[in-house]
Amino acid sequence: MKRQWDKHFPLLILLYLVGDVTSQVNPGVCRYPLGMSGGQIQDEDISASSQWSESTAARYGRLDFEEGDGAWCPERTVEPDSLKEFLQIDLRSLHFITLVGTQGRHAGGIGNEFAQMYKIKYSRDGSRWISWRNRQGKQVIEGNRNAYDIMLKDLEPPIIARFVRFMPVSDHSMNVCMRVELYGCEWLDGLVSYNAPAGEQMSLEGQPVHFNDSVYDGAVINSMTEGLGQLTDGMCGLDDFTHSHVYNVWPGYDYVGWTNESFPNGYVEIMFEFDRTRNFTTMKVHCNNMFTRHIKAFRQVVCYFRSEADWEATPLSFSPVVDDVNPSARFITVSLANHMASAMKCHFYFADTWMMFSEITFQSDTAMYNTTLAPPKTGSGPPTSTQPGDDPTHKIDDSNTRILIGCLVAIIFILVAIIVIILWRQVWQKMLEKSETFAYSHNNPSSSAPSEQESSSTYERIFPLGPDYQEPSRLIRKLPEFSHSSEEAALTSTVVAVTASKAPTATFAQDGVPHYAEADIVNLQGVTGGNTYAVPALTMDLLSGKDVAVEEFPRKLLTFKEKLGEGQFGEVHLCEAEGMQEFMDEDFSFDISDNQPVLVAVKMLRADANKNARNDFLKEIKIMSRLKDPNIIRLLAVCICSDPLCMITEYMENGDLNQFLSRHEPEGQLALISNAPTVSYGNLCYMATQIASGMRYLSSLNFVHRDLATRNCLVGKNYTIKIADFGMSRNLYSGDYYRIQGRAVLPIRWMSWESILLGKFTTASDVWAFGVTLWETLTFCNEQPYSQLTDEQVIENTGEFFRDQKRQVYLPQPVLCPDSVYKIMLNCWRRNTKERPSFQEIHRALLESQT
């Protein structure tokens, strides 16, 4: 598996870089270790305020290293309100840092010192130090809870720095030790500061909308000077400036904006300072163009350049085409004609009342002279060489642009040829497999009876136990494929799958898991192109024998708010629905007054979807209309009298459980210090009990969810939980799914071993996923399950569950979790499916744990 991954990984990275034409840096991709654990950062580039002894010096503060006495430890204890101690790292050049990792001193079980909290300071020049704050202004970062686990924390906003300091914080006197790592990539723009007028305020429908640069790290009085902020955070604003990628922020957060009433000259001046003299090729400015609100991209930009002490007399001018048709936000690329400069001053002229920017990036080749940063030192210590595969985002500054472009074009042609050959081989291989299956079925008439080796409704092939069992390292290359409709889907929307069928057709294989004949299964494609349901024919008849049990809803009463996801056959939108109360049954009520709009999720089938997709969409509506449980998302209404077909479901006001818990903290001293909203342990158990109740209802109907996780549970008022199905269709959670070389994506960190290795999806596999969901809930979704394992190692771990030689890795017991609840989790993860509890038993056990 390792050799195959190594072979394909550079190709995937290159394809990604070629396709990325929007932003110089992507915070979601720029997450590579910068060299503390790998040894690329030299010992002499790691320093500290003090050290307890020579064996706890700064050079021992490397994440996951056990040398010396196992960590950096300051000379004195850390006192409350004291920031005297720090561990400092010199990266030798500017880097874009998105993530930090910390660890305490374990020293093989001897040490037990760690930092429960810490702050970060950073500097771009080594003289001016800046305190990092998150988007809500909080400086303190939650640290470790023990001496051995690695705690990873996203930096939002990211920081651009050469020097970084970790400063332990404590609410009482205590000894601390730290091991750290920085994650990010090289800051290729070279921009060290921009100076601009402060963002202004718009009055929109009587409400103020602020367009200030809220994360600017320079001085802000009447203007912004000597800092960086939202224009360089890698986050591009949405088409509608009142919405944002970030939770719990005000309208207009993503943009810095100005009105022409404040600028009599008709332009906004922004000055950019760089780390060295550079040969500039282009500047990209991400602008809002919502002209219905009198907002347009700039009509002209005039740029002045400075390479030495004086500004060049002749400026560069560029005028983009003014767009009065498309209101979408967009990047405007300005050619800088290979000007040599270390500073740039640009005048952006208004095309309408307002002008708003969310991101500005520069592309350049470093000049061959006047470099000021020292090269990395060489000497003793950890190795400094970085192999090309270690940092796939690294780009070399080189003036031989034409040669580089020629090489890239040649490589792309070679890659295209290789991809065509691979796809052609896969097509032929599938044709041969089908012919073999056809021949086998004709030579073995009795094989029509269901057995362990027959395909389920989900997979074309199942790898059986026994002598034919495949090691996980080999299985990763040939995981069973989804049905044809999902092979082409980039993101599937797995909602619910039913695995129970007519009783006479079921047979029981190892562990008593039933499998059913393919002929008895009705496959539904679903909105996003995947198998939304795999419904036994008998259950399908019972559920969909009548007409749709919900009413037609007028489309004109739906107001679009946000796109939640998109797939091959349709989209999922967040909308407001007016007058929805009039269309509901008497047994259903909303917690709002009758004249207020209701927040709903709208699944929309594309008008050009094929006949099978349309039929499956209508069947799904019939099934969903009959699912009625207080902890299951309810189908409210439909729009099926004309295209596009739509189904309207509930959407809870607090969003999904994953994001909800990420915004909260457990009750305690840390929450009091940070002034963050809290959730009590009792309310966590209450929410988990509701999830168990909803799954108890689904399992009573022999429905299998297949994607149970906190991302698929929505939160309403008073901690109400309803199970939904949006997680797989949302880009926010694309990292939770593992793609197998163009095949369907799988949530492997939530899947049972038999689902990964054998393709079995049953109520028992949903019980396994519930155990992981319960673990997420009690850890406040601070990290992914098995966050210390790669996707390949997670799959390898399933092989240990199969072999059952006590080498498998379990998720650790959360700090807030009592032994009785952790025992429930462990029972959910039993190897033998018959030994796992039912949802009825889980629900009862959780109720008892609360009393």
C-alpha cells in the first residue's frame, strides 16, 4: 500500500496545484509539519526564556521526541497572570501557519508535566511581537490534559510569521513542560504588511454592517498600518457579503469595504511592503460584485513601484471590464509586467458607491539580488534536507519562467496519458469481472440462493472471511466499489439504508449477520448521485404503498440563504420558508410564531436528471414522508408539480452537533477564564440519549443509517437533537471521508471493521458508529476520531479487530466520561456483532447513567 500511495501522491498533488487558480494559499491544504518533529528546524533555531536543566533545554521541545529528559521545561514554575516563560522557534523565512500541536513531558512514564493553557506570540522581523487572537478576540488556547497525548489546535485566523513563541499560561502555580510543532507552508507572497484606510460601516435595512479588518495585526486608528489581516488570511468572501464561512460572526465579516463618499479623489490607496525585492508578474484581488446593493469591483487600478528609496515616476494602469450582469464575487487578475520592487502602492478607483475586497495575493519571482534573509545554517543536529515529497506546497523562486512552464506542460501531457491508460485498464477489468460473474452464475444454478459471498445492496463484491480474507494493506487498493451511480459522484449524500428484507430470503453468516438476495433490494440513486437508500422490496411496499403524505409547497415562499452541498443529480440548500405552519400536520408544531419564516433544508433535483434519478427521488419522498419520530428530521413539504423537484425538511437553528460543540466548552475553570459558552455533562448525556432514541426508531424499521456522526445530528432549542443526513454533501466535512482512487467516499473513522473489510452494513455497524459519535460528543468534537492515525493506518487497525489478537487501537476514554459510559462505547466496538448492544439497550443504559 505504501508503495502505491507514494506512486500516486505526487500526481494528485500536481493535479491539485494545476487546478488551483484562485488563491496563492489555501488554509485547508497548507497544513504540513514545518520541522520540529521531522528535524528540519535546527537546534540553534530553537530557544527559550530559561531551562530547568541542560537535559530540558529548548532543543528538546520537539513534538513526539523523547530525547534528553523528554521536553522543554522552564526554570521556574508558571504563575497566574505571568507570561515570562516562552519557547521560541525561528523558521528562517516567513511561513503561513494554520495549526499548532502541543504535548507534555512523558519521558517513558516518569514525567507528568504539561501546559493546560498557552498563548502564542509571533513576529515577522524579530523585533515587533504580536499576540495571536482568535476571531472572537480570545488569546488563551486550550492545551493538554495529560503528558503524552498530542493536542492539535487550528489557528483561525492563521498567522504569517518567521518567529513564533509558545507561552504557557496557568490559573495556579504549577510546573509545566512542552513539546511543540508548527504546521503550515512557506509564505510565497513575501508580503510583510499592507497599509490601508480602515474599513467602514454600511446601513442595510436599518441594521449596521461592519466591513472592518477585524483580525488586522498592525496599528488601527483612522487607518491600518504595518500589519496583515483578512486580506491575507486565505479566506475568500461569499457572493452575498452578509454571509460568511465563519460561524458566530457579524454580516460583512469576510470583506474589508469602503464607500466613495469618504474618498473625494475617487480611489482607495493601499500600500504593500515585501520582504525583499521581487520580480512581480500578477496581483489577484478578490472583489464583491453585488451590484444590486451598489457594490462593484474597481473600475481601474493604478500601481506605483519602489525598488530602492524612491517611487518610480511612471505607474502601471489596468482597467477590468465592469460586470453589470453576474453578481458573483470574483478574482480580478492584474498583470504587473515583471516590475522589480520591494514595495507597491495601488490606487483602486470606485465603480459604484461601495468597493469590497476579501483577499489580495501576489505572484512573483524573487529578484537575484538584494536579498536580506539569511540562508539556513548547516551543522550538527537533526537533518536539514527536505525531500521533494515532504512539502508538496513548496514552490521554488526562479526567474527561468519559460523553462518551468515548458516542463509543467510536458508533465501534464504525460499525466493525462497515464490517466487515460489507467481508466482504460479499469474499464476492461470491470468488463472481464462482469463476464466472469455471468459465466459463474450460469455454471452454478444453485448460486442464486443468498450466501455470505453474495453482493449486498451497497457493494458489487464482498470479501469473505476465512482463507480468502485480504490484509488491510492490500484491501486499501481494492476496497469494494459502490454501485455505478456512485462511482462518478464526487460527494454522496448517504441518508439511510435498509438492510432488512423478506424473512424467507435471509441467511445468517458468521457472527449472525444477515445478508439478502440482490433481487429483493430496491436501489435508489438519491439527490447527489449515490445510493441514498437500499430498501428491501417488502419494506418498500409497506412504506411507499400510498401517495405522498405531505403537501405541495409554493416555491415563491422559499428564500435562499446558503448552499449546504452539491452532487451529481442535485443540490441541498438552506432556505427560509414563509407560512410553513399552514402545511403541517396537527401533531407537528414549530417553536416560533405563525408569522415568522421557518429555517428549512431543501433538497433539489436538477431539471436535467435522468428518469431513474427522478423516480428514485419520488420514492425517497414517499419513504421520508412516513418517518415520524421526535429525534429524526421530518419531511415538511414537497415541490413536485413542476421542475425542479424539491423536498423540504427541517433544519435546526443551532446547526449540526459537531459545530455546536466546537463552539462550546465544558463547565469548569477554563471556561470561566475564556468566557466561552458551556455545555454541562448532563446536557451532553441528554443529547446522546436522544441520538440513541432516534436510532432505536430507525432500527425498529430495519433502517441502517450508514453515516451516523455528530455532523449528521442537528441541534435545536433546549439541546433538542434530530438525526439528519447532510454531512457527506457538505464541503466543510469532506476531510471526514476517504476517497478510493475515484470511487465512492467512505467515513472510515466511524465505520465498523466488517463494513470496511467485508462491505456489511447492518444495525450492528450503526451501533459501532454510535459509539464513535458518543465519543465525539464527550470530547466536544475537539478532534477527529483516531486523529493520530492516517487514513491508511485506520484501515490497518480494522485488520487488528478482525484478527482479535489484542493489538487493535481503541479511542481513549474522554476526560468527562465516567467508566460506565465508556463501557457502553467499548461494547459498541466489540468484534463480534452479536455481542454489541441493541439501540434499545443503549438508550436504557444512557438513561440509567443519568440517574
